[in-house]
Amino acid sequence: MNAIKRSLFALAISIGAIAGAQAAPLTITAGTLLGVDANSRQLIEYTFGGSINESLGLSGTFSTLVGVEVLGSSVYVMGVGGDIGLVDLNTGAVTFLFNGGGNEGLGGRGGNLLISNFSGTVNEYTVGGSLVGSFVVAAGGTGIDGVGTGFMVANYSDANVRTYDAAGAMIGSFSTGLSANEISGSAFDSGAGTYWISTGFGRDDIRNYTSTGVLLSSFGAQASWINGLDVISSGERPVPEPASLALFGLACAALATSRRRKAK
């Protein structure tokens, strides 16, 4: 190894160490579930089998947390007062964005945020806070997420899950088999076409259902109040840390230097 290569190698090791030290406390991992626990005020990432990958404590002046949504590399949460906030995945700090008027569920479709109100209203906003549309659904919804061009609402009052089309007309429903007042959050897995339901109020588990209501699996949440839930699909990917980008650039530069030397 010549002097130039030795220097580049040493620098790469140094930058790699910095990247490791600066890695975000919460990494957006495709093929997992992300829940928000209102009791401990933290995000919890689960495997589909129920193991906890990682968690991140949240800070800020938000009221009781009732929803979470991952759009791209960004994570949004909602408080029961309707405030929508953006989570800093490095520190857990929540920055207020706008008030969406909801008090029960946060989801997403087509890059927008879906916000459900217990009274039976669903509002769709851009992430910048512009109202896109409003829909009337069955009252008692406590969890929401996009389903294709439509959306689903999990109902606290009767433990049913209802699916609506893009215009807000109901096109299907199924019973979860839970008791009334047990559902606390929900999410749709677009890859598998299945529905995930979180429960609270003493049951505190997370369940996976087919679109017809067949229970596929369940596991204990290991948290007392998973009020919001989202499936992180393969479309969500973390933004590389600055040090990681620097390391990548260094590797490219080293490769280019090596090629130029060989060409001489």
C-alpha cells in the first residue's frame, strides 16, 4: 500500500468512526412497524414478529400523542389537541408544523397526511398544512391510514375496520373480534395488503389481519399505550448522515484516483 493509499485508508477509518458516533438514534428501517407510546412519549420500532429494534424518546410541548406517520424519510406525530409535529430523528425533538383539527388518528396517502377526528371527520392535508379535502365517515374512529387511493379507519366504538374509496365512500368493512373501546391505532401494509391494529386500555397488543378480518398474528406491545401505528414500507428510506455522505465521496475519489493511476 503506497503513501497515498495509506493516507486515504486512515482517513476513511476516521470518517467511519465519526459516522458511527453521529448515527441517528432512530433509523427508518423498511419492513418494520413504528408505534408511538403515549405513556412513555417515545417512538418504538418493531419487527413484524414483535421484537423491538430501537426506540426514541420524544420531547416538546405536545399533548397526549395519538398518531404517527412515516412519509419518505420524515416521521410525523399528532397530539390529541390536533397539533402536527415533525420528529428530529437525531434528538427526538418535535417541531410544531400546524394544527389539523384531529384528535384520534394520523395516517398518510400519496405524500399527504390523513387526520381523523372521533366525531367522524377525516381531513387530508399537505405536510405544509394546506387542506386538500375533507370526508365524513362513521363516528368513533381511532386509527387511520391510506389504502391505495382511499383510506381505512379503525373504530374504537365497535372494533370494526372500514375502508373508504378516494372520495370517502365506504367500500368494505370487517370485525376485528376485539371488544369495543380496545383499538388505539391502525396501519395498512401496502406490500402485503394486510391491516395492523394496536390496542390499549389494558390489552396492549398489536395484531395483523387480512382484508376480510382473519387474524394472522399478534404480539405483546411491551408498552402500555401504543396510540399510533404505521408500517414502514420499502418506499421509506433514511437520509444518509453528513459523515456517511463524506465517506461515500471519499471512496468515490479514491476509486477515481486508482483508475487514473492505472490508465497512465
